[in-house]
Amino acid sequence: MESTRSSRESIKSILIVAGIPLAFSVACSLIARIKDRKISSLQDRVEETEFDQDNGDYINNTHDVSYLKDQIFALRSKTEELQELELEIEDRFFRFIELKDQEHALMEVQNSLLMEKERTEFLEREVSSTEVENKKFDEMVIEYLKALEELEDLRFENGFLRRKVDKMKGSMRKRNSKIEAQEAELKGKENVVGEFERRAEAELILVENYNQVVNELQRLQKDRTAEVKELIYLRWCHACLKHELARRNQIEQEQKLEDKPITEPQNDGGVIMHDSHNDGMMHHNMRVFGHDESHSKKRWLVKKFKKWVDGNGKDHEVKCFGSHSVIDDAEERHSAGRKSFSSV
């Protein structure tokens, strides 16, 4: 805003300085033209009067000629005065022009001073801005130097870290090689352990089979003892049956002797033959009971013995055959044990 105002004022001062001498020169030219017209009109009048004097009565107009001479002299004096005045005006005009030139020069100097002032102000502002920029630049330089120092520190630290990383890589390689060796060793140990485990599993299977065989053997031994007990019991039953059969045969013989005394020898022979037949059957039964795989025959013989002792009463049957169910259970356990052992 200040620069625009100063430029406007400078333009106004220039217009004023240039307009005043132009107006003065125009006024002087107008005055000179007016004077020239007056002089030309006076000369025309003088010529007319001279022409009138030539054509008129020269004697009668002598008074007019003197008057005209006086007028001409007066006009000459006025022209001289006007010329002097013109000279004076010209001198004043030149002085005025000089003054105006001086004033214009002063105005120019003033304008130049104003412009220089504005320029100095502008330069001051530029200087202040450059100072601010210099401060900023100095700060930037300081920051740049700090950044360079930090960069150098970081480079040094980076180099140190790289060396450290290289060392760590070397140690890691050594550790990896050791770990790989340990892993290979562990794999070998795992293979050995797997082999031991397989052997242990096989041995466990063998132990289990052995335990099963032992258990089966114990069970068979128990079955054997039960069969032995059963055999003893059957022998006792056989003895009881034999005794009962002998008693019944004796009773039958006695009855036959009482009924038919004449046929005693024949009956005795028949009894003997029957007894021998019974003894052979008992011997055959003992052989059958002594064999391990004749369970069906045992049952058949037991049934046969039951048929034989049907007529002796319930008490003797309870004595001789009270444990028949126990015998059957023992036989079933024995057969099941043999089946399981054969499957193993």
C-alpha cells in the first residue's frame, strides 16, 4: 500500500512539474501573437495614412502628418517598451524555467530519495528476511551437522553390529552343526530305542503269552486236581456201587436159593459170571476215568450207574451222586481250558 501511494504521489509531482512550464510557454506564445497582431495593425494604419497622404492634399494634412508621427513615435516607444517587457518576461520565463528545472530536479531528487528510502526499506525487509533465512539456514546447517554426527555414530554402530552379527552367525553355524550332530545322534538313539521298544514289545508279547500259558497251566492243574478229586469220588462211588451191587446180588441169590434150592450151582455160576462181568466193566470204567479225553463216556457211565442204583432209595443216591453237578462243572471248565490252550 505504501509503495502504491508513493508511486501515485511521484506521478502527480511529475505531472505538475511538466505542466507548469507548458502552460507558461503557451501563455507566452499567445502574448507574442497578440503583440504581432497589434504591430501589424499599426503598420497597416501607417501605410494607409501614408497612402492617404500621397493621394490627398499634402498641404491641408500637414497637421495630421505631425500627429501621425507623434503616434508612430509613441507606438515605437510602446513597442520598445513591449520588447523590453518581452525580454524581461523572457528572462523571467527562463528564470522560471530554471527554477522549475531546479524544482523538477529537486522533485526528482526527492522522488529518488523516496525511492531510495523505499528501496532501503525493501532492502531492510529483504535483509531481515535474509537474516531470518540465514538463521533458518544456520539452524538447518546445525541440524544437518547433528544428523551427520548421528549418521556417523549410526554407521559406526552399524559396523559394530555387523561384526557382532558375523560373530553370532559363526557361533550359530557352529551351534547348528553341533545341533545337527546331536540330532543325528538323537536319531540314532531313537532308532536304537525304537529297536529296544520293538524288542520290549515282542518280549512283552512273549511274557503275556507266557503268563497266559502259566495261567492256563495253573488252571489245567486246578482242573487236574478237580478231576483227580472227581476220580477219587467216582472210585468211591464205584466202590459204593460195587458194594451195593454185591449186596443186591447176595439178596437176590438168597431169594433165589429160597425160591429154587435145586438150581443153586447154576445160579451161583451165573452170579459169578455176572460179578466177573461187573468187575470187567468196572475195570473198563476205571480205564475210561483215567484217560483225560473221555468226558462223554464219563457222563454215559454215570447215567448207567444211576440206572443201576434206581432201586436203592434216595438216601444212598444222595450219598453216591450228590456232587454230580460239581463234576459236570469241572468237566466243562476242563474242556474250556483245553480249547483256550489249543487256541494259544
